[in-house]
Amino acid sequence: MGRGWGDGRFGRYGAGVLTRLGTLLIAPALAAAVLVLPPPAQAATPAKEYAAQAFATTNKVRANHDRARLKQGACLRKAAARQAAAMAEQERIFHQDLTPLLESCGLSMVGENVASGYPTGKAVVRQGWMTSPGHRANILRKGYTRMGIAARKSGGAWYVAQVFGRPAA
């Protein structure tokens, strides 16, 4: 079974994290993050396939809840890739400081879901994040317009980061 940030074992936040204009808000039950990459023209690596599946599943879930599809955010994808790699290297899930992304990615709002242990991108979204109130809230938040997802494998487990954003006006 996969693990999500909000199951009480991973630190003080225990809920989704949303940062808006430098203010950190803690939402109930922070969900696992997944970074989704667009399908490449050449053969995809397993990590890219995992992320692409999570990206597509996130947009399907949003469509089923009358939410706009999220577009790829290159800066958000890079942030998710760094986070997924860091979690895989340490073989634990944790959140990155999202505040610097507001300026570096030109955002007015940013949030993150992280997770580990789910076998597919579809499973991390449907069985992981959508069953956790904080993660679900991040996925369904109307204000987000961009997303980046990345996944890395270590010790037989997938580590996933999903970073959401809204460009500054």
C-alpha cells in the first residue's frame, strides 16, 4: 500500500500545502505529489510513463468534477523532478519549500502533493491522493491552471511529486 504525507507518519503538516503570495496555508491531509511529464516523441522511460499516466489521470478526475484541464508547466515539472529525485534518494516522502517557486516560476499560487509506494500513475491519483482530503483539494482546486509531475524509483518503490500553480497576473 502506498503512503501519503497526510497519514500521520511524515511530520508536522499532515495536510495539503498551499502557498499564495508568500503566505503558507496548511490544508487538512496533504496528499502525495506526482509530477507528470508530456509524452515524449521517443520511447518513454518508466518514470516518464508513470508521470504521464498520473498527469492524464489528474486531468480526467478534474474533468469529472467540472474543473478545467491543467496544462504542463515546465518550471513546475522541473520542481517536481527535483523533489521526486530527492525523495527517492532519501527513500522517504517530504515536502519542498514552495515559497521560492512563486518568484522563480512567476506564480501567484502554488501547491504540492507527494506520495510513495503506488505501482502506477493512475493508482497514485485515484487510490492515493483522491482518498485524502488535502490531496483531493489540491487536485480539484479551481485556481490552479498549471501542473508538473515527476516520479523516481528507489528500493522498488515509486516516489512521486505533483506541483500545481497559477501564473501571476
